[in-house]
Amino acid sequence: MRILIAIPIYNEAKHVSGVLAEVRRYANDILVVDDGSTDGSSKILDNEMGLFRETHAKNRGYGAAISTAFDFTIRHGYDVLVTMDCDGQHQPDRIPVLLERIGNADIVSGSRYLRDFRQDTPAPTDRRFINAQITGELNEKFGLNITDAFCGFKAYRRHALEQLKVTETGWGMPLQVWVEAAKLGLRITEIGVPRLYIDPNRTFGAMNDPTERLNYYHNVIEAADRIPLSMPLGNVHRMCSEMV
């Protein structure tokens, strides 16, 4: 089974070398998608050997970076794609757990709320509230059984990527994935991952206001629900994993 680890970065000069050093312990094929960094991240990557790199000339957004990783996975014939962030929130030692579960799923998603870990840190109040609200709405409307709608630490089978039609370029991209996965009847599993907020004051740019963010997320879900897919909405085979 050919596995690719994809890490989107945008101005992650402080973290990228350390994260890559850890990821190399668990993976041979690593793709870094540089989404228009301006802080010197690209120069750091110049000194990192044995990587695949895709570079956006300008910052296009988190969803656009993940879409580039989806395309790379399909074009180069990988069987499984693992996506993870580069800000220290995702621990590379959970990669083997994701891969262990992908044998019986189409998408395995990390969840910061499935179980507690000793190293958990408090989530900012507005983020936890919005996550809980959006997660509940997705479960109710689309028959899902997830506990964390926003975690970017995921493993995907290639055949799932080939069916998804991701068009959202911003932070709301994971919500489009959930809507489409439900409508396609993809098999979904969650695993527990630590809840780590290395920089709880990190901003969302123009959408720092929680009300604006919530409205944006609702718009993403509504738009995703209108996208025609190759399969009708059916029974979603859900597997909420045991605590790992």
C-alpha cells in the first residue's frame, strides 16, 4: 500500500523543520503544499531533502492546499493520503493509528473530543462552541455520527478522493468533505487525538469574529449540499472507533 503524508503550510517557519523531522519517523513519502508563504518557509524547505513540494504563488486558502494534495495523490497513484497540520497540533505518532483503521474505512478522521488525553489543553471557548454546534448539525442533517467536524488530521483512501468534488478553498473545506462523504455513503471512522492548542490566540484572518465564522460555515454546508454527486444519499456506514 502506497501512502502519502501531505502537510499544508502557510507561514510556518517556526514549526516546519521540527514537524518534518517527526513525520519522517513514520513516513517515506511526504508532500508539503506551500500555500504562498511569505515568512521564509520556502527557504527552509529548500534545505529539506527527500520531499515532494507543491507551491501556490499566492495564498489561496487551507481548502485549496488540501485540494492540491488530493490531486497529487490521485495523479501519482497513492493508495492512501494522510493530511496533517504544521502548527504542532497534530502529533505524528498518531499516523500509524490512522493507517491501522483505514483498512475498514474510506475516511479516518482524528477527533479531539472522542476521548481525553493527558496532554490535552483547553480549547478556546468560541472554537469549542462552534465545533459542537456545526458537528451536531452535520450529524442531524446528514446522518453522520462524528464528534469533531473540523480536525484536519485525516486518512483517505484514493477511491474516496476520486469521488469527492471539493471546491471550498477556505477553512470550511472539511465541512464540504463531510457533506459529500455522507451523500456518497463513504465509510467513516474516528480516532481520538490529543487536543493541543499550541497558539490559542491564532487568528482566522478576516473571519476572527465568531458570528461571521459560524455564518460562513453554514454557507459552506448549504453550498456543499447543492453539489450533484455520482451517488444518491444513502445509508452511511458509520464506525465510531473504540478509544485508541
